[in-house]
Amino acid sequence: MKRLFTAMALCTAAPVGAEEVAKIGVDWVGNDIVIEAIHDPQVEGVTCHLAYFSRSMIDRLSQGNWFEDPSNSAIECSQTGPIRLGEVSRRKDGEDVFSEGRSLVFKSLRVKRIYDEENQVLIYLAHANELTEGSAKMSISTVPLNGAAATAE
């Protein structure tokens, strides 16, 4: 069901799949912290681990906000093999690598990749994207390229 909402919430992003690595229970009502591994589809050799809060049905019913998870997230990306860059965007606003719905329609948790060509670093930014209200909750991780060259978009 969550994947259905994700598909509905995404209009422009072409999300990659995420593999659930861990699910840690944090309280007696069933709230969890979920950790997913995300492989960048345009950068071979980079894996990001994204952690986020997932509300239980009991919490949703007791709080009255049935269709939304919090925007909190954390990300860490690392080199997990030889880095080979595909066609990565050079735009200042980067490009979506991953997106997952955090509410029925209006909020998503996104991972963007920004290519800092001058410093030879890939920057991965996890943030909430909302239709009406932006969120200041974010997390950032960087991966040095060590000489790998990118194909222009």
C-alpha cells in the first residue's frame, strides 16, 4: 500500500528501488526507524543508506494524522566499489535519485544528487518535499570522486 501512495505522490521523479536493511522498533505502539540501502542508478559504486521514521497504525489513529509520516531522515553515502559516473546532472539544483511518499499525496522524502564538479564530489541530500510548506529537516552526505569523470547531461 505504501508503494502505491509513493507512485501517486511522484510526478517527475524516476525513483530507484530501495532495499530495506533494518527495521528497529522504538516504542510499544509499533513506531519504527527503517533503514534502506539505495544504489544510485547513474553512479556505479556508490550506495546510500537512508534512515527514516515510520509511524504505526496505533500512532496514526491516536494522533489523528492518519496519512502522514514525519519528515525526519538521515543519510550516509559511501563508495562501495569502483566509481563509474553515468549521465549525471550538472544543474545547481541537482537531480532526484530516490523519492518515497510520506503522506497520501502532498509530501515525499527525497534524495537528491548534486555534482560538485569543481571539488570532484557528489553530494547527496535527503529532505522532505511538500506541496504547500517546506521543511528545514535535512541530512547531507558526500562522496569524493577521486578522479572519476562524469558524462554530461
